Amino acid sequence: MMKLGVSVRRACHLASVSTSSLYHQKATDKNAHLLQRMKEVARPGQGYRMVRAALLPEFGVLNPKRVHRVWKQAKLALPQKRRKKRTGQGVPMAAIKTNQVWCLDFCYDACLNGTKLKILAVKDEYTRECLALECATSMTSQSVQRILSRLIEERGAPQYLRSDNGPEFICRTLRIWLLTQGSQSYFIKPGSPWQNGHAESFMSRLRAECLDAEVFFNLPDSQLKLGIYRRYYNHERPHSALKYLSPAAFAAQVAKTMTVESNL
């Protein structure tokens, strides 16, 4: 009708159409960029809180409810896990300062070429830093001692080393050597993995975010990718128990506080 010379208002009236709808433009999705970045940053096993913490430096302010809403609408939410009931006492000897308690544990994986991997993780329970993440086809108490010797030379000896009762850890030679370094072994009770909760938690994150997400072609490739993950975990990955700071950032904050207090 408009081509026949009928005015826009008259044409809309005859067609029973609102004039505003004629000029309506579809609103842009304000969350499109946020959703894209969330998908890029998210790693397997991480929830919306971790992703929000990782994006805060980029976006400045991010309402948690907005992030959660976009997360759910995109169906990125993790399935709820049924929590296991624990029995017995809590974790003894909780760390209250840096370099007080280190925890150790093993996990296992395999390369694409069939090579079996044994992976040792060493973690500072206070700062949550992953101090070592080493893999080999086999590891003995001598292997553990070699790795710990390097760490002690770099950082000093911890007061305690927490581990399970694996033969690599309870070896008499290793325990005597640790005593000469000023450290004591602390073995959790059999059947009480929660007493080594920091190691158990780290291993679950390692499994979800690295071992299940990566393909290891051979032993050197495995060590390379584990090293990359360790750097990511220490320097980039927000930690909920540290108010979403990375372990390295938290350790630096603690060191700065101790320096200020020592100068008072």
C-alpha cells in the first residue's frame, strides 16, 4: 500500500499493525560476549564460580547471579554429586603457615602408545601450591627422595610430610633421610583418605582438568603437559578456599604480610 502512495500510518491502520512494530529492531544479546568467554575459559569439572573468578580481571564487575543465569541457560551446569558420608575424626595437624605441611600422593594414567604412567604430586597444604608433578613408568622410594631433595633445596624442609601408607612413603631409608632434613613423616590411618584431603582434592582436579582432558602420546609428552597444568594450577586457576586467588598469588600475599610484620 505504501508503494501506491498510502501513508505509513494509514497503511498500518488498515492492516491492524502497530507503527512501532514496523521500525522495531531485535535487541542485541547483552550476554553473547560473556557466554562466549565463559565457554572459552571453562575447563572440565569447573563450575560457574570458578569461571566467574577467572573472568573478573577482564570484565571488572560480574554479578554472580547473572553469571549463574547465563551458565544455566547455556546448559553448562555440572551434574550434582552425591556427597559421601565420612566417619571418624577430622584431618589432624592442619597447616597454619607456609612450608609447614606438604602432602604427597600417587595417581595413575596411560599414554596413547600403551605406556603406563605413575604420577607423583607434592602440595603445600597451606598455600595450596603444587610443588611437584612428576611422572614416570615406575617410581620407588628413591624417586620420591630425589624429588623431595630438589624441593627442599629450593624451598627449605617442611615440618611434616603427610601421605598414605604406600611402600614408596613408608620406606625406612626415606624416613631416616627426612629426619636428617628436619622433617617428619605423618602417615594417615588406613582406610581414612579424608585425612589426606588436600592430596585427594588435588588429584580429583588433576583427573578432571588434565588427565581426562588431554591425550598423552608418550612419556616426554606426558611430563610436558603435566608441567603446563602445574603452572596453570599455581598461577592462573582461582582457588575457592583462597577467596578465588591463585595459589601463587596467595603465597605472595602471605609472604608480603610476613615481611611487613617482621619489620614492625
